[in-house]
Amino acid sequence: MSYSFSVTGHDKESALKSVEQAMAEVVAGQPIHARDKDVVAANAAGAVGLLADDATQDVGVSVCGSLGWNPGEPGKEELTTVSVAVTAWLVRRDAA
């Protein structure tokens, strides 16, 4: 199962909070992604953390990912493929 979303926040903290909320929505619809939500959070935090601190700009984050697995008991499936990609950027507030 795969997912993709983009969020924008007025600062790094609010952008990461928005990533967390968007991923919670993914997990609600695709429970298997409870298995990679911490990886998403860590990757997003790492990418956002590398951005310059600029209070005049918003922070954008785009996340996409997918999991593949062998059948098994829900929550204990054997994952065979994991993909998580995060892009973070600064965007002028008037352009957002």
C-alpha cells in the first residue's frame, strides 16, 4: 500500500506537526502504515532540521512511501519492501 501527501507550516515545528497529523490519517485508512509512521517522522525531522532557520518563510514537506508484505496476522505481517521519501523546502509566505 502506498501514500503521498504534502503539508506546509509557518515554521519547522508546525510543519512537522502537520506531517504527524497527515500520517495519522494515512494509518487510519491503511493500518499497515502504523509500521512505518516512526520512520516517516524521523525522516521528516531530519530533512526539516537541515533547513535554514528563516522566520519569514514557511516550511513545506512532501512525503511518499509504500510497504509490501507477505500475508500474516494483522500487525505482524512480514515486510518485504519499504520505501519512504521526504522532501523539505522553504517557501516564501506570499507564494504559499
